[in-house]
Amino acid sequence: MKIAASIALVAMFAFTGAAYAQQPAAPAAPAAAPAAASKDQPERSAKSLECSKQADAQNLHGKPRKHFMSKCKKA
């Protein structure tokens, strides 16, 4: 029984060390990121853009802006 437990313990240490030795993923190229990001986001409607301009004119930020945008889009 002690031999089986010892083997299991050694195997556990042997295999967990490999998991921590993996290389981190390479970061994406920053120059290509802006072009790719615009394709991932859906296009904004004319109503959304108009509401955003109105919120900018009123200098709204954070929760007040979110609340205003929600009401504006529903109107």
C-alpha cells in the first residue's frame, strides 16, 4: 500500500510540474488590432449614433449616460 501511494505521489509531482512550465500565449500585434476590432463590433444604428451625439452634447458619462441612451433609443 505504501508503494502505491508513493508512486501516485511521485507521478502527481512529475505531471503537475509540466503544467506550470507551459509558455504563455503570444500577444497579438497592436498595429493590426484596430482594424480587426471594428469588424468584431456590430454597426451602430443611426438612432444610436444620434443619441450618442446628444449624450456628448450634454456631457453625460457613466450611469447617467447609459440611462439617457436607453431612454433615447426607446423613444
